[in-house]
Amino acid sequence: MTDSAGPPSDPDHPAGDKSQGGSQEESGPGGVTPGGVTPTAGDAQESAETPRASESPQASEDSAAAKGTPAAGEPAPEIQAGAEPGPEPAEASSGGSAGDGDGLPEAGGGDGVGTWADRSTDGGGARKGHWLRWTALAASFVVLVAAGVGWWMYQKLDGNITTDTSAAAELKAYEKERPTPVVMDARNILLIGSDSRAGDNSEYGRDEGGSQRSDTTILLHLAADRKSATAVSLPRDLMVEIPGCRTSDGKETRERFTQFNTAFELGGTACTIRTVERMTGIRVDHHMVVDFNGFKEMVDAVDGVEICLKEPIDDKDAHLELPAGRQTLNGEEALGYVRARKTLGDGSDTERMERQQQFLGALVNKMQSNGVLLNPTRLYPVLDAATKSLTTDPGLDSLRDLYDLVRGMRNVPTEQVQFLTVPRQPYRNNANRDELVEPDAGDLFEQLREDRPVAVVPADELKEAQRDQEGKQDGKPDDTGSESPTPTPTYSGSSAADDLCKQ
């Protein structure tokens, strides 16, 4: 029992509160409400709604909460006798202001009080939040693992590449004699296929004191707009002027007129680059040296390359035995095919270069048509095979540099990836050597130097076109004035779009 105008005598158990045991809340005697407030006439209806003993404790609490009566465990507010009840405190609308102490909303409805359906919904939300947190955690873990694997793969590929710092230093020493770039955005890359028999390549022949020569040399020109790529093969037996170069042991060689691949044997990559630049007037921006093993693994990485043979091949020197017809070559067979010489065609190096160009075109076509360049899972083995046997200048010695180069080439149409051999003919003093055909070779070098287009067609089409042109000129000797003043030079060659099985 409390005094009519004061606080409860026992602060721990306010009058009208439900005890911890869950006993029923009752009103005071004589119509005095708990807390000592005498109801006014305006409160008659509320007094009539005071819970009876037969009502459940929960209903009593709900009624009390609805009228602003203090909840269990809270002291009653001090209100002067006879005063009109003021506005309900903001806390009365809180869902946690009344309850049994379990932290969950009570049943029975009312402002700020949840129902059992609300309790079920809140529980589902908690479970949903729980699963969302676990999903986010799992996704973060997957991202971290993927990033770790990606970084490991990047580091591995990046570490595969060998940097040729000696060539860069040698070229820097002769910077004054090197050509000046004409078109800044165009790129000229010298690709050198080494015929070294050292290490894994020993099965292809004897290594004579570690000497090596350039078995295949290609000058790759990438147009400034990256809409075409022209690969020009330079015969290894081509007679050229080789400048004085520094050997691996530091000795100086004299300038000489000899076959082209001697430059690589004497002074390595730097001497080869200087020889090409002197012959063509084209500035070489980058270089790559690839050995036999790297070529084999690249072919295997794309699951082989398809060719068609008109006749069977049995070449002991090239370790190659193939039947006639359509077939897919693996890496080992492909290497034998591009190196075979004595048993194919007329046995000349010219025919072998044409075969190499056609095969490289088929390899490029395979990589583009199968989406290798756009599929990381298929591109990784190709890059791994290429980088393990790749030696480059410092400007291309990182995976990022190579990626930028490949990205610039992947949108080049296959019909605009062209292969040709520099115009050549048997050397006048030795039929087993070659010499440049002028002015055709000079015109080709000028087109590439100025980043102007060249046209490439199959050899038989070019010969037929030349015969037609000669016939017209013989019939009309003064007809030359009707021709275009700057015709696009046309050369014998192939493109990556050519189908080797339809030739």
C-alpha cells in the first residue's frame, strides 16, 4: 500500500507492479490506482477497464502498457494528487518498455508492442542476417584466395622471362648510328628463333662449343593504328653487311660482308639488330629470342595446329614422319615440320620460310578463333610456355609489357596479319646464298618505315598479276600515266586467315 501523494514505500517493489514471480497486477483499494493517483471523472472509462483477477497476467500488463502504467521493474512516476495525467512518455511506445525480461516483444498488440507473428518475423530476419554475414565472409575468402592465386600466377609468369641487359647496353653504345623512329606509335619487333643445341635442345643436334645462329629471323611491324601486322622473314643465308660487333668475351669483330645469321653467332642479339637496322633503315624497338623448346610448348598449349600435306613426309634429320592429308600436329611434330628442309619441295631455305610463315599464321588463327587470348584458363598455359623460353629487352621483360603488346594485337583481323619474305634472289656469286632484289626490297622497307600499307597475295596470284601487267604495258607503252601515282606495293606471301587445307 502506498501513500496517496508520495512514492512507494518500497522502491524495489512499486505498487501495482508485477512481481518477478509473475503475480497478477492489482489496483489499490477504494478506486485508487497504483501510484496513489485518484481517478478523475475523465478516467472512469479507464478505471472500468482495470483488469479483473480472472484476466491473465499478460493481458493485465498489456492494458497497463497501453495506459502508461509503469512496467514491471520500473518505479512509478511521481504525480501530484488530483492532477490530470500528462502526455505519455516517449518510452511508453518503445517495444522494450514492457515485458518479462527476456528481451523479446510481448504478445497482445498495442503501440510499440510486437505480436507473436512479429517475433517470428524478427527471428527470420536474424537468421537471414546471419546467413548474409556468412555469405559475405565466404565471398571475401574466395576473393582473397583468387587474388592470391592470381598474384602467384603473375609472379611465376613474370619470373619466367629472361632480360637481355647486355644487348641493351651494347645498343646504347651505338645509339648515334641507329635510325630515328619515323612514326612514334608504330612498333617494330625483331623475333629471333635460336638454333642453340644447349640444354633441352641438345636432342636436335650437337652443340659446338656453345655457338648458336639465328635459325629464323622475322621483323614484325605493328601499325600505329593496330589494324594490321606485317611479319617479314629475313633469310638466314642472305648476304649482308655486318658491322663491327663486340663478342661475348669482349673482343671487337671487324665489319664484313657475309651471310646474315653470322651476326647472331658473332655478337648475339645486339649485332643482329644493328645489322637489320643498317639493311632496312627501320628502328627496332624491341626484340624477342625464342628457342626450340618454347615453340613446341606453345603449340602443345593450344592443343596442336591443323595442317594438310599433299605428300607424306619422312625426314630423319628433322625427326619427322607424317602421312599425307589433313592432320593436327603436336609441338614436337610442328617443330620438325617448320625445320624440315631437305625432303620437302626443292630443299631451299626460301620454301622452308614460306612453310614457317603459313604455320605461324595457322597458330595465330587457332589462338584467335578458339578465344585463347580472351580466356584466362587457356591463355595461362600459352603464356607459361612462351615466357619460359623467352629472352627480351628490358622494355618487354614483364608480363604487363607483354600483355599490353598482345592486347594491342588481339583485335587485328586475321586477314590483316600478313607474312612475307623480303624480296630476294640467288646470290650472283654463290647460288646457295641469297641477295636482295632491288628496288623491291627498298620499297618494302620504306613502306614499313613510313607505316604505310603493303598488300600480300599468294605467289601464283602475284605471278599472274605481273604477267597481265606486262602484257598491258607491251600493248600500250604510253599507258603508264593512267596508273595510280602511289600504288600499294604487292608482295608474295600469306595471311593468318588462309586455310592451309584449301591451298
